[in-house]
Amino acid sequence: MLKTLLVAADVDRSFFDRARAGGRFHVIHQPVRSEDELHAIVGNAHVLVTRAYNKVTRRVIEAAPNLELIAQGTSGIDNIDAAAVRERGISVIHMPGVNADAVAELVLGFMISLTRTVPFYTREVVQGRFGRDDCATRHELRHHRLGIIGLGQVGTRVARLAQAFGMQVQACDPYLSDFGSVTRVPSLDELLATTDILTVHVPLTAETRSMLGARELRALRRGSYVINAARGEVLDQRAALAALANNHLAGLALDVFDPEPPEGPLPDDPRLILTPHIAGCSYEVKTTVGGRLYERIEEWFGVR
């Protein structure tokens, strides 16, 4: 009897092409968003394919008595209850770094948009104003010192792109010994005190949750910029918005939120850039993940 492979997320058609060609699984494609929806359909699954927006909670796992493997084509897997899968002996496959280029490119776009005040100028032109008198007060990226929290695959790519623009790049990462051409800063406090643009590239763990709060934001230089394309829970969003409102921050870019989608009204401020957790999403990422994720599943079952 074929094992049931439940695809509870949107994946590229190349995944299904490989699955049909392999003929090893009974494939069910039923994308869902909520925990309740996932709980309702997971009962017969041996393999579960998810994305970061699927909340694979203990409740979901307990509803899937046959579950052997969870496969997710993302870097982060904090949406999966680690203790629950460990207790059940369920394996988890993910793809660290697969979207690193996509995230890094958007982060660089945020840097340029914030420092050259692109959203402000867009609003001005739309409203019929064509003022250029103050454009020479904006700095090129090479004027700014970039501080990176977490020099993993995404952080490393961000550093490489920033250096191509002539930026001074420094980073803090207590788990890394080789910083390459990036200046190593031994502590977060020192990084914050010497950074013009701060970008966060850490996984969500007990250690990184709420690592950037009001105190840390106050430690930044007045007029700094903050970018979060990691996880919403890493940054105190209210504190960051307050720092923007009182002009301690010159700009803020958020691709991630806590919760998602964000609750309550957000300020209409041209110094604020908001995107709906799309930094790691591109055509190239989707097509790469599709075929490769199915190969990883087959490898796990010993087919390849």
C-alpha cells in the first residue's frame, strides 16, 4: 500500500511532476492556512509537506498517528513543535539557505529605499509635488556602516552585497569563529552602538526571541535604520514603531511580524516599509524548492 503524502501548502508543480514520476506515494494536495484546517486533514498522512505559515502544533501532530516525516522547503522551522516531533520520533526535513539570495536582495533594496527615502519621494510625486531641493542631503550606502546580527547564509550574502556598494560591514554572531572579510564585533551592545543600519538574520530560538527591545533600540545611534527580515518575534515591533515615531530611528523596514498578519492599525509613515513576509519568496526559490524537496523526501525513504 502506498504511503500518503499530504501537501498542505503551495509548492511548485515540479514537486508534483517528480511525485507522479516516482509513483511511491499517494499524493494529496490540499493547501490550508489555519491550524484548525491542518488538524482536520492530517489524520492519514505519513508525510506532511508544509510552509512556514502552517502551524504544526502538538495538537496537529497528535491528530496524525501515522506521521513519519515533515518536509518543509524553508530555512526556518519554528512553526513546527520541536518537542512534539521529537517525542514521537518524527523526522523533519528543511532547506537552510535555499532562499538566502532572495532575502539578501530584498534587504539591500530596503537599505536603498530607506536611506534615499524612496517611499517619501513616491508619495510626493503622486501628490503632484516634484521637489528636489533636499535630495543632496541623502547619503549613498558607502556612507553608512552596516551591522548584521547573525552571519549565517543570509547574513553572509547581505554582507557580500553591501561590500559591493562600498559599505563598512560588521557583525555579531557568538556561534561563528570565521567572519571572513566582515569585521567581528564581540557583543550585541557594541554592535548597536557603532551601527548606522541594523539588519537581523537569526533563527527564532529561546535565545533570540525578543532580543531587540526598547533598551536595544535606544542603544542605536539616533538616526539609525532597522531592518527585520528574520522572524517577527525577534524584534519588539511596538518599541520599534515608537522609536520611529519619536525620530530616534530614521527608517524601519519590516518583512515579518508578531503575529502574522499584524494586528491593529499600522502608521502611514513614508519612513516605514512593510512587506507581507515575502523576502524569501521568488520564482527561483519556488522552482528550486519544488523538485529538490521531493528528492529529499525520496532520499529519506532510501529511494535515491
